[in-house]
Amino acid sequence: MTRVAAIDCGTNSIRLLVADVDPETGELVDLDRRMTIVRLGQGVDKTGRLAPEALERTFAACRDYAAIIKELGAERLRFVATSASRDASNREDFVRGVLDILGVEPEVITGDEEAELSFTGATAELTGRDDLALAKPYLVVDIGGGSTEFVVGDDTVRAARSVDIGCVRMTERHLVQDGKVTDPPTPDQITAMRADIEAALDLAEQTVPLREAHTLVGLAGSVTTISAIAQNLPAYDTEAIHHSRVPYDRVREITESLLRSTHAERAAIPSMHPGRVDVIGAGALVLLSIMERVGASEVVVSEHDILDGIAFKAAESR
């Protein structure tokens, strides 16, 4: 087992995993796993730049993570940055800040690399799990803040594509008026957002055979939050959510409810992270649209995603 630290810095959140990993067996033992909502991608879709306040929120989280990594004695650290930092014209400010705090440069990866890491993280532990009875090939979808990754594969990746329909990007593009999120969204806003999502799915389907998959595996905060709501959990519970299955009808019901609700109503959901209150409706609509496109009767929810994939790859590279 190799002790590694993995950091995934996305558009909405930055996450840390310190774990002991055996890449040959697919075994991964968590020592510390945490998330901080930093909204690094605040305004990037409109301005093309990372906002100073968003950078400072992210650097503050990095300083906290540096202390944890040192305390737990990780032998290797890999820091991966995704959609927001790919899009930003001032991403060098971000790179220098991370290097100063953590001693490593963030790897600003491509969408295809992001997709492969997500697939590795989500499926490495499924090998030999007959109790789950999951038919291959898998379609792994990682609904992030700025983008969504689609990966089809069996034991390895067959095809992958990243498209720009993350929950933060869709919210900022379609659900914000006069600097505020519409509460609740109007039917016209929802229609425009749905059209944008469908166009992105057309783009993804040019590369990835979405309809050939037999099992849909959903990753990241929008999907895990929908699972928590579907189970009526009194609080967010990782063990209850991991490998849960949410039927299509329940996803549709939850999505429609979220898009009708006010900020206060969404915030009152016991399992809702405060940082997801304004973007969960868009994230849910992305998931629902994907399920309808591929004809999925259910989504299998995984708490293991790109973060675990980063950890596996960090251990392999020794």
C-alpha cells in the first residue's frame, strides 16, 4: 500500500483525499476525505478570468489541506485542476498560488483526461463485485460545476468526451437575472437550459456511444445529493449513498420539485450542502436529460470518482 494525497479542484469545489492505495488490487483505504465549496469558477463563463476572491477562497482551502497532508505523511501528492482553470485566461495566477502553498504545480488536465480519471475512480472497485450485479459496459457520467464527463468502457475506457454543461455553468448561463439566481426559475429559463443541455448531449454522442451502455454510473455532488433526497436521509450519509440506485421516475420527480422550489425550500432539505442550494436544480436537470437520452431505468450512484482515480494514478506512478 502506498500513502498518497489527491486533490481535485473543480469549478464549484476543491476536494482532498489522503488514502492508502494498492493499484493492483483496486483497494483504497480512506484516511481523510473532505470537500470545500470555493466556487473557483465564479463568473468564468462570462469573463474568461478567475475572480480574485475566488482564488483567495481556493488558496485558503489549499493551506488547510497542506496541513492535513503533512500530518498524515502522504508520500506523494497529485493536484488536478479541471474545467474552470482550463477556461481562464489568468490561470497562471492559480498555478503559482498552488505551487507556493503545496509545493506542486496543479495539472490542468484536458476534458478527456478528466473523463478517464473519473472512470478509473468509479469502476476500479467494481471488479469482482458480483453482489452489485452491474452489467457492462458502463456509462460513467461525472456532473461537475463547469462540465460533465461521459465515459463508456468495460474494464478500460472505450470512449470519452467532456462537454460544458456543469451545474454552475448552466445556473450562471440560464438562471441568473440582475446578478441573482431566479427564485424559482421561470419556464422559459428551464426550456432554454434544457435546449443547451440537449445540444451538448448531441455533441457528446458524436464521440461516445451513450446508448450502448448497460449500466449508468453517476458521480459528483449533484448526483449524490439527488440520491440523499431520494432516500429521505436526515443528513448527508456517504455509506447510504455509495452504490445506491435511484430510479428514473424518482429522478424526474426530484428534478421537477427542485426546479419549482425557492432558495429557502431547497436550503431546508436536510442533506443539502449550503454550497449546492442554488445550483442543484441545474445539476438535476443535467442528470435527468442524460437518463432520458440513454433510456436508463436507474442511475447507480458512486461516491468514488475522479478523486479516487487521481489517487490510484498517483500510487501507480511510483
